[in-house]
Amino acid sequence: MRRQLNTLISAIVMCGLLFSAIAHAKNYTSELYDTVIIGGRVMDPETRTDRVTNVGIRKGRIARISDDAIKGKNIIDAKGLVVAPGFIDIHSHTPTRFGEHLSVLDGITTQLDLEAGSYPPTSYGYQYRGGAQLHYGSSVGHFAIRGLVMEGSSQSYFFDETGFITMGGDTWRKQATPAQVEEMRTHLRNGLDLGGLGIGVLLDYMTEAVSESELSMIFATAAEYDKPVYVHVRRGMPGDPTGLDEVIALAEAHGVATMICHITHSAMGGIEEWLAKIDAANARGARITTETLSYLAGGTSIAADVFVNRDWRAIFDIDYEDVQWVPTGEWLDEERFLRYQRDYPTSSINHHYVKEEWLLKALAWPGMMVSTDALPAFDIEVKTNPNIAGTYAHFLGRYVRELEVMPLIEGLRRITLLPAQWLALASDDFSKKGRIQVGADADIVIFDADEIAPQAEYGDPYKTSLGIHHVLVSGRPVVANGVQVEGRYPGKHLLAPAAR
């Protein structure tokens, strides 16, 4: 009897141990993450978290943040490095394979063209159709719709498989009839229905062409959908806020969230007055924000309206010798400027007119975001500007670390959380970006705060940034140990649901 009792007890104990082992195995499996980031300085701009801990990633999301040891299929040792949200570039013009390569190596995980946009927005980023390493998207491009209505152009973006558009013709020079304005409204609605992240307006490139009624129609259409408008305002003489006043009035009249593109490059020495006007409008209930670049030159088409039809030397307070031709990086004189403008009207220039003191005043504004405004890059032999390769390393290296314009957590807020919060007005996709939190998208950049710096410079724009060790998009590494990972395409085309 005793032997039977002992046997029964032993069986019960063995069953308990077996069930315990099974339960433990089940628990272990549930805690095995796709990727684990160990021992990094985790910085979340929304909660102001700044501590050394571990991050577990599963199915493209941050699944755990813990001081406990956690296990993963892939391990990233982040000791001594910052673990931050991936950088969100709200103003870029280079949805190309080469542009993508340089962007991810500067920590960019989301690349958007909101200033110019495209139409239809579903056609944006044709080089990414086979897959993208970063997330990408655009606003609805008013300029492309104008080209369709005014000239029958079917080109959806600045460039496509057939080449670049030229900034001439009725699209950029001629005012629309009332019937044409209504036709544009129909296309804007269609673009928003298709998922455009608001409406992009290149107003300064068609200063004489866009009438008050056409511009008001754009804001009214955005109001129907409660989507933002992004505007390159009409430029006057240095510091003149007339173009800003025009946009503020429309934003307030229609109740539309509005972004003023690259304000430092438009306001110039009037930056403090421009920001004060935005503050006053927001105090009255408006929703207006803005962004700036971390590099000082402007980059645009040599055939842009301001360089063809206006006194650009007076407007920018510079001369021919302050302009570089982008394809070669050479400094120009009057003869070469006019010759290149005639013979190569689709080419780009860098015009050096912004002063660093203006940028410092802009960065002192608490809501100022930072973007690249990168020009299209296709081939290493054809130069563009250094914004494409070094914007965020330059911002964090020079302005955050060296000049101590703001603490690192605040610098990260400007390039991650602020863009995500603004873009949540257009799409819920952004409510889970720009953060290092459980449930957030695992778009992550891991960098050395003491080392991060650009190498790109004017005339030599494609040198990759220093100090960026790892970049993850949807939890998958696209940069590992400072090297781009070929053949991995976790990026998504971000489109907004219509909200009419």
C-alpha cells in the first residue's frame, strides 16, 4: 500500500514537473522576439524617457521595453548608443533608389514629399514599385493637377520614366478660367479620395498664375476633407511677410491645418516677425506650423519662376557668384548662368543666401521641425546638394551637440514626434510613429550621440553620415553596423483614408 502511495505521489510530482516544463516552454516561446536591442540609451520624445534598457520587437512593432534580460532571434548590441525613433523627413524630392540609399544612412525611415506632392498620389515613387527600404508618400500635387488641366500633361511628379518636367508654359505662367478652377477642384478631391496626405502648393513657382479664387478653392477643398495644406508661399523682397499673411488669412478663414514650407529660406532676415505672426494666428485658434533645413543654401530649378521672371538678385540679396550649378558643383558667373538656364532648363542650382543666425532663430521656435528638401538624386556621377545625405547628422551634430541649441531629447522631438503628430492630422498611420513605446511602429535609428556628424558638403554631396550604426524599418534592419542592407524592403507607401 505504501509502495503504491509512493508511486502515485511520484507520478503526481512528475506530471507537475512536466506541466511546469510545458508551461515554461510556452512562456519562453511567447517571449522570443524577432529582434532585441540590448543595453541602448532609449530616448522617447513623447514621454521624455531617457534611460538604458532593452527593446523587444515583434511583427514590426515594439513589443517590450524592459530592464530584464530578453531573448530574440536577432540581437543588436546598442551599448553606448542612442535608440531613437526613426527620422521622419516631411519635405523631400528624391523618391529614387539612390536617394533612398543615402536617406536610410542618415537615419530616415519615412520620406515624404508634402510641399510639391504628386497626382495621383498613388503614382508617387515609381522607383519603389518593386519594394522600398523606407516608408514613403506624398500630398496631392496641385502643380501636377494644374499641368493636367492647363496643358493636358499626364506627368504625376517632377520626374517619371520619361524625364523631368520643365517649369514653363501655361501651368506656371497663365491664370486659370473659372471652369478650369472647378476642374482642378474635382481632381483635388479625387487625389484626397485616393489617399494624398493633404494638398501641396508650390505657390512661389507660379506667383502670377494662381489667382486668389484658385488659392481659396484649394483651402476650401482641404477643409472638406479636414486635411492639411502645405505651401511654399509667394516670395517678396527680403523679409517681406505679404506671402505669409496671404496664407495665414486663408488658413484661418477655412479652418485648415497649414504648414509653411522651409520658413527660414522664405522669411530670411524677417524670421522673427514671421514666427510671431504664426504664433498670433495660432493664439486665435489657427493650426499653422512650419519647418526648416539644417543646410543653409537653397536648392531648386534654374528655370524656377523667381530666376526667370523676377529680380532674384535683389530678392535673395546675392549675385551670380553666389550660385552653384548642381550637376558639377561649379560656381557660376552671369554668362554661364544664362547659358545653363537656356540649354539645361531642367537642371538645378544651389543659391547661397541663408545666414546661420536666421536658422538659429528658427530653431529657437518650439514647434520648428527639420527636413531635407533634398533634390532628386539618380546617379553618383550627377551631383545634387548635401541635404540628401547629411541633414539629420548635421542637425544633431552641429546644432544639438556642438552649439547646444537644445538638449538631445528635444532635438529628437523635432525630427520624429513633431512630424508624426502633425501628420496624424492626415493619417492614423502616424499615430504609431515617432515614438519608442510598446505598440509603436519599430522604425528605429541607433546612433552614437558623440560621433554623429555629416560628411556631405556642397560640391561633394554623397558622403554618408558618421555615427549612425543601425536603422530599422518596420522592425527589419535596413542599415546594420553602418552599412546599408541590400535586398530588404520593409517600407510602405503611406496613403491616407479620405475623411469627407
